[in-house]
Amino acid sequence: MLLTSMRILVFLFCISLSYGAYAAERPKRINGATVPKSVPATVPVTILSIIPAQAEPGSKVMLSGSGFGETATVFLGSIEITARITAAKQAEFNVPPQLEAGLYALYLKRSDGTIGRSYNFTVLPLRPTLKSLQPVMISSCAVGKEREVIASGSNFASTSMLFFDGAALANTFISPESISFNVPTVPGGLHQVLVKNAPENSSMPLTFIVETRPEIGQVTVGNEHVNLYELIISGRNFNQNSSLYVDGMQIGGRGGQDMAEREKLVYVDCTKLIYQRHPYSPVNKDFRLQVVNTGGEGSQVITVTAP
């Protein structure tokens, strides 16, 4: 009996050991809420449009596409620019004001470090602004410094080109606000002046006037001879074929009195004419003078009191 009881105890002990070993080897159950989630594939940064494709410093640029995220930055070359993101598909930024003109690689970098494809973007030179010309008019016979004009505005550069009636002129860069140039020899009338920093951008043109209408400034008595004396007519825009009308009678010029006749008009330069007058008596009298150029432009009529 005792032997039978001992056998039963040994059997139960062995069963207990086997169960414990099995329990130790069995994996523990893990709560489903703690199982790690798989990381989704990264959404790419895609730019579909860049408007405009080229712009001046300070201009606004809009990028449209997808995968921009909530925050992102735009790069122009190595220049990092904060972008304003809308609905993860639009990015708006401004070209830095002091950025030099040239070709840049443009790309967008999302806040998680994902970088999109790069595109060429051209930064244009700043568009020049032409505000005034000083003077705005010169005489056709102006010479030297009299033909110098100062163009005032903004965004001028040492490489800016000044155009007069569509032709590039040599100019002197004074500052970003002023450029000087000399008016070329051109026909009288209205002309256009503009400034370009690049073929793609230019200022609005301003009108410049080359005045050809003769003008009498003053008349003075010059040399006196036995039977004639000289009236010196000073002014501007006289030419070699100018005519002088004395009380309606034409002296000099085409169709005027011949040089062999009594009255004579001598051209000195565009600012001076000499009228050689043969008086009939030494008594002063009033008469009217007017200078008329070959194109038909006439000066004002003035009254002179002389013999």
C-alpha cells in the first residue's frame, strides 16, 4: 500500500514538472494595441507648374503640384526662401530683392526633409524706371555740354543701355538713379528715350524734343561803313539757307536778294546772322524782322528801330 502511494506521488510530480516546462516555452500573448504599425511609403514632392517661369527680384512666384506638406521651403540655388503653403498643393514665395540676375535651380524641400525635382528658373535684372529728362529739349545747334542730358529714374546699373529712337547710345552711369548721355545729331522734332537692363525688360519711353524753329534773341547795331551798317541778329537755330524778312521783303536764303544787290544776309553760325543794311537816310525808323528757315519754320516777328 505504501509502495502504491509513493508511485502515485512520483507520477504527479513528473506531470507537474512537464507542465511547468511547457508553460515556460510557450510565447506570451501581446495586446493587439501595442503591435507596431508599418510606415507608409513617402509621398513625393511634385511640382506641376511655376508661374511665372522667370521674374525680377521682389516678384511673387506661385508653385502648384502635390505633396508639399504643411510647411516647406523653396530653394533658388543655395538661397533658402520660406514658402506659404496652401492645402499641400500650392506654394507661394517672393524672389529675394537683392538676388543677382541669372539662372538658378529651383526646388522645394518639405519639412520632413523630402526634396522634389529641381527646375531652371531665371531671375531677371530689375526693370529700370525712367522718370524725367533734364533738359527735355535742346536746340538743334546745341554743341558740347549743351547736348548733355541727365536721365533720372531708378534701378539703373553700370550695364544699363540707353536707347535714343531705338538705337543704343553711349552713356555714363552716375548712380542707380541717374544716367547721362549726349543727344546725337538728329532731325528736329519729337524723339524717344528709354533704358534697358536686359532685352526682356525696359523702362517706359520718355519724349525728348530737338527744337529747330529759329528764334531771335536780340538785334544790335554792329560795324558802320560809309553807305551801310550791320545789324547783328543773335538767337538760335539759324541755318545757312535761312532767310530774313524785312517788312515782308525776303533777304538771303533761297529766292532772296542776290549777294550783288544792296541788301545782304551773312550766316555766321546757328546763333548769329548779320544783316548788311543800306539805309536811304540816317533818320531812325521802325521796321519788322523775321527769320525763316528752309523748312518754313519762322521766328517771332520783332520790331527794330534803326536807320
